[in-house]
Amino acid sequence: MSDTSTGRRRGLRKGDAREADILRTFETLIAERTLASISIDELAHGAGLSRPTFYFYFKSKDAVLAALLHEIETQVSAAQADWYRGSGIGDTEASLRQNMGYIVDLWKARGPLLRLIHFATDVPAEVLEYRKRYQERLTRLNTERIERERAAGLAPAGPPSSAALATAMIQLRTVLLCDAFASQDDTAPVADPDQLIEDLVAAQLRLLYGQLPARLPA
């Protein structure tokens, strides 16, 4: 039995720990290597499995990456739920700060993997398609939030369009996070997570509302 959305081959629950070992091995290797250079044998060995046993859990190396993307998408979507449902600059600030805190922690812990997911071009077509669907979903949810705020008179009308603004907000956040925690420039300064959270919150509020709450420094 397999999960067709990620290419996982699902078995008995006792195998979940071994599947997790494969995912963890992949993430460790991708922090220092290119996707093309990682072999099935290395993934199997790192998880304490034989090559044939690996295929009981995943049909390919690409399926491992797709499973990790699905895992991160689920986590990020859950963390952003309050932001998508909320309304108004005051209520938004609290939920947004909580959301950005989670996202910063995620990038700090898993930066190389997230850089691959968001920016790499040398990934298989199935992962590019999965990335496209994930980004389209984020854009749609952010667009709906922007349109709701504009319709209520809480945010200034466009231009830019709601969709263009949503795209800008997502891309700005992703680039700042990648530069902070997954830069390939060894001379890049070490990021201050707390300051980055404040910068991300302020940028998002300014882009959406054109202002900050009075209690935040302008």
C-alpha cells in the first residue's frame, strides 16, 4: 500500500521509526551535499537498512524529498491557521508574531532543506510540481486575507492587486529567512532570531496595512 501524494510505501506502524530514520538521514546529507550526489545506498545505510528494504518505505530518493515537503507544508499550514482566519491590525500582530516565531525556528533548524524546497532548480519534476501547488496554496490563502481586510476598509486598496501583494509578502519572507539561516555565503553574519521575527512582523504589517500598531516602533 502506498501514499500516492508522496511516493511513500506505507507498511506496518512499527516501520514508522525506520521511515523517520530515512527522512532524517536525507536531511542530514542535504545540508552538505547536492540532491544528485545522494544515493539510495547512503539513505539506506544511514537508516540502518538494506537497499531492498529502503524500497519498502519509499519508491525513490525523490519520494523522500516529496515526503519532507509534505511534512513541512502540513506544519507551516497549521502554524499559520490563526493568521489566515484573523482580521484587523491589532489581532493580527499577536497571531503574526506567533506564526513568524514558528517559521523562524523551523528555518533555523531545517534551513538547508527549506532552501532546497523553495529555490533549487535541479530537483525532479514531481517535486517542482509539488512546490508549485504548495506556493499556489499559500498565495491563495494570503490573497483571501488581503481581500478580506480591504473589503472591510482595514487595509488600503490596490494597486498592487491582492494576488501581487500576497506574492510579494511570501517571497520577501522566504528570501530573508533563507539569507538568515541557509545562506551559502560563509561570510554572512549570524542572524539574530528575535530581531528577524520583529523585522518580519513589521514588514508584513506595513505591506498589508500601510502602518504599524502604535505600540511598535515605526
